Amino acid sequence: MTMRGAGAAAGGLVLAFALAGCTTAARPGTVAPTVTSAPPGAADAHGWSKQRFKGAIGKHTGVTRTAKPTVLNGLVGAVFTRNADGDHFCTASVVDSAGLNLIVTAAHCVWDPRIGRRSDLVFVPGYRNGDTPSGVWPLLAVSVDDGWKDHADPDMDVAFAVVQAQNGQQVQQVLGANKLGVNRGYQVPVRVTGYPGSSDVPITCSNTTTEQSATQLRIDCPDYTGGTSGSPWVTDFDPSTRTGTVVGVIGGYQEGGSSPDTSYSSYFGDRVQALYDRATG
């Protein structure tokens, strides 16, 4: 099994343990989404309604492309060791929080159960060809579930991290943020955007998730190689805010997948909500 977070050698993040299959037997329930979006049919000043956006995504289902520098994609960034001059080995994205300073990624990107938290990481949103258009944001604090800390539980390969303010502003004040979505079920249309370790531009792909197991989601999108661990799975695009709702991140089963054409995520259920509450409490 190979971890999806790349550049582990370059970034010094080497996980020598093997992950077992899914361990939690209870099937997460499905509840109505809590995110408020624009009314059906409503369009912003540029004429993009929800229906039009979904139609555009549908034309490219399962096709991986270079991600354009949009507001939505600008919430996603590469994770580097120390600074943006080295190699990036994972992906993260801004998620809504009261502190306006939170990102979400895969737990295996930031915490090795053998040695603990990596303390030298930075988040570079919108990174592209060496440019850091939205700054470099050091990670100050990391929250992972005890199941991940104790035995690398693949059902909780999720982490939230607080990033340091820059120039007196928090990251969400600068960029905005996606909402967190939990208990959204297994078949959800999402866009997955992330940074392969071999590329200095992000890639993106849209498809509908499926059930890998009661505690894991799966998506089929090609070319998601090492470095894309932590890439957000975003649904419910809101044209008025140009943001959406994160319902997963590449990680979980096989630490995101052993094939670049199929990716996995721990299911965002009650345990992820509890972890988010702890990170923001």
C-alpha cells in the first residue's frame, strides 16, 4: 500500500506502518445538509446559477484537468516543509471556523503516530509555478482523532490545523472558506482539487462519490498521484460566495489509494464533527 501524500522523503514524512481496512462497523446516518446556499435557479451577476454550474461539471465528469485560478480553487493549497522553496507533499484547504484560521487535510500529512506531529509545515493557498499569491501560512496547532494517534485508524485520516495570521489577517478573512459537511451520505457530486507532488499547478476533477465501505468514500478520477493527500471533496457550490462544502479529503483507505485513478476518503460523520468541534473549541 502506498500513501497518497508525496515527497515523503523530501519532506521527511515517512510513515512505516501499514493501515488496516475499515474498522468501524456502524453505518453513518444521512441527514439534511446544514449549509445555506443560493435559492434554486438564482444566479449571480455573471449568470451562473446552480443548475448551470452542475451542467458544466457534468460535461467533464471523471476528467482531470489543470485547475484554473478561481476563487474556489484559491481555497486549496499545497503543504510544504518549512517554506515554499522546497517540495510540496500534501494538499489542504480553508474550512469555515469561528476563528477564521482553520484548514483541513489528511491526518497522515501532519501526524505520524510513531513520532507525533510534524512541527515545520506551511500552507500555501493558490500556489502555482513557484508563486505564492495568497501568502505562506505556518501551521500552529493540529487536531487529529485519538484513533489516528493510537493506531492510524483509516476511518479518521482527517486533520484540522490552525494557521498563523499574516499581516494582521486570518486566512479566512483573506480567502473565504468552504463549509464543513457531515453525514451527507455516500453518493454526492463533488469536485476534487489538489497538488500532485510532481507538478507545480493544481489539478481538478468532478465526479459522484460512491460507498467504498460504511466508513469510507470512493471517487474515480485519473492522475491523482502522490501529493494529493488532503485534497478537498467539495459539493454544493454557491454562486453568490463562490465557495462550497467539504465532505471529504483524499486519505483513509490505503492512505488515499494505491492507484492514481481511484481515491478514497474517510467518511465525514459524527467523529469528524467532534474533531472539528475540538479544533475550534
